[in-house]
Amino acid sequence: MLSAKEERTLPNVDDFRNELAAQIDRATKQGRSHIEVNAGELHRKVGGYPPKIGDSHSMPSCCGAMRDEMVRGRAEIVHQTDSGNAPSLTIRYEIPRPI
């Protein structure tokens, strides 16, 4: 069970969705045809990763947000581990994305 402090500081799925949307928006404005997003890098950007010894992380929520975005348009998994929720998960999102 998480402590009250951890519950307040761990990023949630909406935090990851918002940052992912911001990264896709920046790539769109740059005129790129796609963007590759790595779960470890996304989690580091949002915060809470890598966790300090004894702390928790939100990697399953991060990976979930990335997979949720896949259904909105063309996207493919570039790399994943057997668990599917590891920091090495990398997804390529084609741009433009549907609104």
C-alpha cells in the first residue's frame, strides 16, 4: 500500500496522457511525419522515474497511456518486453493524429 506522500506525488495516467499529447503536438508543429516515444523517457519527463530506493513508480500507467493513444490513429510498437509495461516500450505514432 502506498503512503499518503507517495499517493500525492506519483504521476497518474492523465499526467502521462497530457505529456504525450504535448509531445505529439510539438512534433506536429515541427512538420514531422511521426514521433517515437519511449516509456522510460516519458516517465522521466513527467516525474517519479527512476524511483528512489523503496519508492514506487507509475510505469504501468505510463505504458497504458501510450497504448491508449495507439487506438486514435496509426501507430506501431517498435519495441516491448514480455511484460509490456517496461521502460523500454517504444511506440511510433504517425502524424497527423485524428482529433
